[in-house]
Amino acid sequence: MTGETTVRTAVRFHGRSAQLETVRALLDGLRAHSGHLVVTGEPGLGRTALLQWAARSFRAGSVLHLGPAADRRAPATAEQLLGTLRAAAGEAPLLVCVDDAHLWDAPARAALGRAAESPHTGDRIGLLLSVAGHRAVDPEYARLPVVRLDPLAPSHADALLDDVTDGATAPAVREQLLAEAEGNPALLLALVRRLSPAELRGLRPLPTPLADAGTLAAVAGRALSGPSPDAHDLLLTVSAAVRASDGPDVDTGLVLDALRHLRPESAPAPAGDPLPEFLAGAGDRLRFHSPLLRRTVHATAALDRRRAAHRALADVLEAGGHRLPALLHRSWSLSGRTPAARLADRLAALAADGTLPASPRLRTKAYARAAELTAGGAARAERYTAAAEQALLAGRPDRARPLLAAARGCAAPAAVRGRAELARGMAELRDGPVGDAHQSLLLAASLLAADAPADAATATLAAAVAAWAAGDLPACLATLSPGPPGPVGRPQAPGRCPDPVSDHRVGMRALLEGRLDRAAPSLEQVVERGRTDDRPEALLRSASAALLLGKVDAARRAGARALAAARQLGSDALVPQALEYLAYAELRAGRHSQARVHAEDGLRTALRAGQRNTAAHHRAVLALAASIEEEPQAVARHVEAALATARRHGLAQAATLAEWAAARADLGRGRPHDAADRLGLLVLPGPGRGHFAVWRLAVPCFVEAAVLAGRPEDTHEVLTDFAGWAAFGADPQAAAQLARCHALLAPQDRADGLYLRALARHDEAGGDFERARTALLYGKWLRRRRRPREARGRLGTALAGFDRCGAGVWAAQARAELRALGAAPQARGAGTLTRLTPQQLRIARHVAEGATNREVALTLAVSTRTVDYHLRKVFAALGVRSRLELARMVEQAEQAEQDQGAGRSEKTGAQP
């Protein structure tokens, strides 16, 4: 203990809005009826705090707190417990808070569970229980509604830290605290409390380890009390084995073999014996239910026992030929520093050996341990930097940042400092202000220029990508220009192999300068190399170059191969980017449903990898897809989330895409004035104009909105720019969209031919959605010119196109136009339901019968998240906006099936 900081109480909950809303709904409902809810999560995530908040917030009646039922006089049956609660409630509502309900004895837990499930006719009793995360599936609680507390996202943990320290934490200390806490709010507060004010401000070195045994044990509380010696050895061996594992679980055989080395006098328990409750077994793997408990077991074990466990694991792994994890365990078994230097060298050499089957996560641990065992100087800095590079590849920027901070504290040559700046810049590019990333990457290029020209070129190209993301065209051009700060301006030696990074840079700059004749050859070289290269980084460059050239199919192929390569190598950091390029390629091709699938997957992986900037791009894609598929609330949700990150981190590209999505949703719902106002800010000249490479894509929407809003004069200047973009040839849809824009603005005698030309161009380019939009506008124009037969054909084609690509919002416009013609659009009945998968159809029918999502999940034995996912797909496929509309459609479909069946019976004489 080096001193303590007084931690003030957090002003508010962070990252718990959904959970608070669920508990608040329970409290509000107690005015009319009973209710129950289970709050679950690992120690330190805030179960007790949430119950305390509920007790403070409940104003409709009294609050009763129940502890573990050790008293033999406690009610033993559900009826007795309910009687006791009714007596305590009287005539008013009663909230009963039961913290750590899993600690009650078995009869009391059973009584509590049955009391919660029993109907409380006339009662207004609310049971709010908290149980450990792995105990929520106990039979007593398995049927109760659950609200789960997960570790805080990095942004919420960051906000909590600011809240309790008034933002006084030094950046390097902040990174270490957040990494060590792993999203556990109680552990984060305990770590802050452990440090002195000088340590928090970075004026004194931090204690090592930062999360010591006492801190971890205090947060874990009573959870680990009383395991037997054999059980403790098993827990310790699993916790030690996980330290050198690629994930949260380990091989059961490895653990049992290590236990035989650790306790040769007694055989380990057979594999079929019950495990300690803190462990879970799945197949031949073992893991802890709680990461915090795993860390606590390891930290609180006796030092000699902990070393013995690592020594036993090292012996078993060495015998099996697993050199890198074996050497890691050997290093953790050391009792002194005499052989540390030799061991550090061996660890670093094995971590650098690309022929070893080791993931970036394992190499991170090996490099970091080698750095810890290194006395100091350049070698230590280089090993910390290498560990950070591997942590980034593993999708763990939270681990990379403290490692880079440790490297910065060591004297190192320019090449090592350049690598560290490159890693820092890449971390910021994916999860930080992109302006800061741009500067870090430029610094990296200058530091690497002399000794590592290839790395310098990579840093320069990444700096240009950062400027691109920020929408800073002058900075992007300056970065891509030949000359300083890196070696990219050096002439290529005769006979030297072409440099793919240099080709990419030259092509990007020429493209931004409007010189397609110079851009195309260089970028096509990058695309072509992607056909034979299996490295994910090269394939991502190929996909990017293909998108710049408008070669959508090539971008999809390269993106798909990059995704497969990144997953095969365990490069979790590159997976979200590959999915981003795939999503953009599908959008450019007009395949919104496929774009949405890639973006949903990309969003999940980006959030897991701590890449908020990449997540913002995926949210923007989801907003664009939802603008044609779903109800406006989905668009607003994705737009709000994308803009929240885009504004904080300066992501002009993601912000422009999100604003465009919001405007297109307005246009699809028949609100052209709102759409024109939004889009005008993006496309019209001025300081607020959208991203330099994106705003032109929104011009066709703006022209349509402006014409429908009666403001065609606003479009002339931007349409001239768009004509130049269409002639450029980088967007396959642009020529058809340009003809459509001219048709909207043309006099009556020319519009007809322009619409037909636009449709012909669509036939060449492909893409159901854009062609259907042109057919819809043409059909509207024909109907207003009193040409109903032609209008009916065009509108019918538009409706079919919208239905085909799932554009429910726009299909509604086509149906309305057909109804105005007196034509009956095909009823959305049985034929429409055939678009659903069997699982979607089952869910749709249950919802139509009035079941909630949770009730559907219980009936079909799936999670509520699965039901939510499929129900969104159902709404998009059928073009409905509410559960009531869905119920009507299902009813119509079933009636149509009955009518068809009756017709067949009359014709064939079949009996029903």
C-alpha cells in the first residue's frame, strides 16, 4: 500500500441504462400488480448497487430487505413466505430486495423461487433478487425474468473513472487502470482507492502488481470462501493454465496431468466427478464462470503453491512439445532473477518464431513476460512494443496501450520508437480521435524512414487513411504527396519489385486529384496482387483499391478472402475491417440485405475488439440499410449511435453516411421537405458540406427531395458536380442516377426519354433498389400525365423490385400509387409469408397470437436475443411496422390458405 485516494461516490450509473429501465418497469408495475426480477452478474458488476438504487427509488410503498435464510424460523414454504410478505405489505405495494439469493440454503431458495412464480392475485408484491452469474440457471430461478450485468464497455468505464476522480488521472495511468479492471466497476474503484494522488497523476510509479491479492479478494467478497484443499488445487491449476491459454478455457487433460505432478500422493478426481461451483466444463474444456474469481484464485494462492502449479504445467506442456506456453509457465515458476536474462531471450525468440502455432494473444503474453524479465534499455522497449503490436492484432487495444506506455519509459533507438508510434497510431485510428492518429502515424513514418522504409511507407499510408476518415482533404493529399515525412517519394530502383503500398499511395493521390488515367493503373496493380496474396493486410489493401475504382465484385472477393485469412490467423483486429469493406461493397452494389448482415457481424466484432471507430462505420451502414428496410426508430437508433462516436473522434466519413441514412429514411416515408433540409447541409457548398468522398453519393437523393419539395433551383450546381463524378466511372450506379436526376428536372417533352435512358443504364449496372426507385418515379410521372396503363406497368415493376430487395418503406409508396390508379396490389397474404424462413414463420405466428418475445423464446427453446433478431428480419421482409400489422397479415395469410383449401376441395371432392 503506497497511499490511498478518497474515492467519491459516482454521480450516476454508467453503462446500465437498459438494466435500470427494466428495474424501473418492475417498480412502476407494482402500483397495479405483482412482479419479480432476477439481477445477475459476476462479483463487482453492481448487483448490490442496483438493488440499493431500486430501494431508494421505490416510493409507492415500503421496502423489505431479506438476507440469507440461516434462521431456522424462516418460512420454509412458498405459502408461508407469501403470507409473511402479505403481512408486511398490508394494503400498500411492497418491494422485497433479496441480495445474494444464491447463498440461501436449498429449502429457502426453493420457497423463494416458488413464491416468485406463484400467482399473486390481488397482491402488489415485487421480488427483486440478485444472484451470482452462474447461479441464474439454478432450478429455483431458471424460469424467472433475468436482467444481466455485463462488464462495462471501455467508454463507460472511462466515464466512471472520470466521475470518481474528476478527470485527474494521468493518461498512462488511466490506460493501465482500465486494462487491469477489465470492465469491472467495483475493481476499478478499488484500484483507484489503492493509489495515492501522486500515483494517479503519474508523478510516482504504480505498485506492482496493480491489482494485488488484497484488492481482488476484497472485490470477490465471500464468493471464494471454503473450498477443500483438493478443490483449491484444481481451481489454482485451471487459473494458472488460463494465463498461457488463447482464451478463457483450458484443456481438461492438461489440468489433470498437471494435478498429478502437483499432488503425486493423491490422484485427481475423475473427470465425471462434480466440479467446484466456480468452474464450468464443456466437452474437454474447463473454465471459470467469472474472470474476476479466476484472477482472485491465482493472486491469493500461496506463492510457493502458485509457482508449483506453473512448474507442473510447464513439465506437462514441454513433454507434449508445446514450447511457447511451456516456457511461459516456466518463467512464472521462477523464484529468483538469476536466469531471467537467458529466459527472456528464449521467450522473445519463440514469440518471434512465425513457424510456431501461436495466436497473437499468446505472443502478446510471451513478449510482455520477456520484457518484464529484461533488465532495461532498448531490448526491453522493443519487447514491450512487440507485445503491443501483437495485442493490437489480437483485437485488444486496451492491453496494447499500457504496453506502449511501458515501452515509452525505456531508452530506445528511433526504429523502436517508430514501431511504438505506429502501433499507437493504429490503435487511435480504430478507437480514438483520428486527428491524433494522423499525427502519431506521421511521426512513426519519420522515425522509421532510415532503418525500416517499408514500415515507414505503411505508416504514411495509414496516416492518409486517418486524414480520409476525418474528411481532411488537404491533409490527405499532403500525406500522400512524394517526399517527407517518409521514404515514399524515393525513386524506385531499376529492376526492383513494385511496392504495393507505394502503388496504393500513388493511386489514392491521383484519384483525389481527379486524374483517373493515372490512378487506375496503380490501383489496378494493388487489386491484381490481391488475387495471389494470402496475407490479410494485402487483401484489405486490394479490397480498398477495388472500392476506389468502383470494382464492386473485386472488392467483395478480396474482402471475403481477407476475412477468412484474418480469422484463420486469429487476427481479431482485422476482422471488423474486412467486414466493413464487404458491407460497403454490398451497399455500392445495391444489395442492402447482404450489407446489413456483414455490418451486424462487423459491429459485434468491432465492439469486442474495442474498435469504436470501426463500430461507428458499421452503424452507419446499418442505418443506410434500415432506411429502406425498417421502421424509422431503427434508423434513428443506428444514426444516433454512429454520430455519438463520429463527433467525439472526428469521423467525418461515418457522420456523412449516417446523416444521409436519416435523410433517405425521411424521403422513403414521404417527407421530402425534411429530407431536402438534411441533405442540403451535406451536399451544398459551404463549411458544413459532408465528407469529400461521400457527399456526391447523396446527390441523387437530394435532387429527388428538392424536386418533390418544390425547390429544384437548389440542385443545379451540385448536379454539375455529380455529372463529373458519373463521368469519372468509379460508381457503377452513377450514370443511371444522373439520367434519373435529369428526368426529374426536365420539361415534359424530354422527361420520358430520360427516364427510359435511366432504366436502360440500370439494366447495365444492376442493383434492384436503385432501378426500382427510378421505376417508381417514372410511374408517378406517368400517372400524373394521365397514362394509367403505362404507369401501372412501371409501378408494378417498382413494387416487385422493392419487394425483392426487402425495401418495405419504399414498397409502401409503390402500393399507394397503384391504389391511386385503382389497381389492387397483390395482397400481402400467404404468398408474402413464403419469403420467411421456417424459424421466422414460427416466430411470426406466435407473435401474431399475442405472445411476447420472452414467451416466444420459452416456447421455441431459444434466447430472447434470437427472437429479437428474427423478428426484425420478419418486419423487414414483410414491410410491416408494428406487431398489430403483422398479426393482420398472418390472419389474412391463414384465411387465404383456408380459402384456397376450400376451393381445392370443391374441385376435387376431397373431404376436409
